Amino acid sequence: YAGMLSVMCQLGAGVFALVLGYDTEDPMRSPMVYSQGVNDFWGRRWNRTVHKFLKRLFFDPTFNATRIRWLATLAAFSASATFHELLVHHMVRKAPPHLRLGVEGRQGYQVAFFVSQAVLCYAERSLDRLLPPLGRLARSLPYPVQVVCTAFVIAPFGPLFTAPLDASGLSVSLAKMFPSVVLVPA
């Protein structure tokens, strides 16, 4: 999914630039290959366009009002969760009836995924702040080790994000639209 979304964002940005003549920035900064932590993944590398939007509309106002970083982070991730939950609900509702059958009882998976990511971001920051030697140790690890560790921390939560798409058969439909995408069973 990550690779497919990255390619779609790059194509969209390219078409936007070509048609309207505007220069665009790459919305993805190789999150799966270069992220050195959960906060780096979500804050600097994954869908930077959406990150800027969520930061401006949800994180900054919440932080400015409360001065509580974890609450502002939760606000931004909750907004993303709500959007994704509604998007998946709409996609599944529009799917043919035989594809909707497997999705019963799958509501809330997007919320669980994004709230878990907010918790991971908070935990990473807290660990660095509360146990500085551990934070320094983590940052001193070789770059590839940091990337692998980040993937191992984020990846177990992936099925929460993909469960409704898998259950509805939309994953298979997307894979047919993008033949270079290979579905790997969970």
C-alpha cells in the first residue's frame, strides 16, 4: 500500500505540475527507506502535503491552546483517522454488494490504526525525554538499523489500516488496477 500510494502521489503531483504549470514538491520522502523513527516517518517523510494540512488545522491550534504536545498530536491523528474512516466507509458502501459482505463489523479499524500511531509518536518522544541515554543510544545506531527498527515498530499495526480494504476485496481490485502491486497475505 505504501509504495502504491507513493507512486499515486508522485503521479498526481506530476499531472498537477504539467497541467497547471505549478512546481510541486514530492509528497513522499521515501518513508519506507529512510525513516529513522516513528516521528520522522509521520512528521517528515509520509505524505507531507497532508502533514502540513493536519499540522496547520489541528496540531497547531490544539498545541497553542493547551501547550500539550501529546494532545495536539492526538488531535491531528484523530482528524486523519476520521477522514480515513469516512473514506473507507464510502468506498465500501459504493462497492458491489458481494464485496461489502466481509466488511461487517470492520468499522473503527482506521481509528485504531491512527490512534496507535499517535501513541507510538508520543512513546518515542517520551522515551527520548525521560531516558536520554536510551535516546542517544537509539540515535547512535547505524542508519539502516534505525530504519529497520522503525519498520518493525510501525508494521504490526498495518493490518488495522488494511483490514476493511482486504475484507471488502478492494485490495484485490486495486492490485488489478496497478499490476506492479503484489499483495502479500498477512
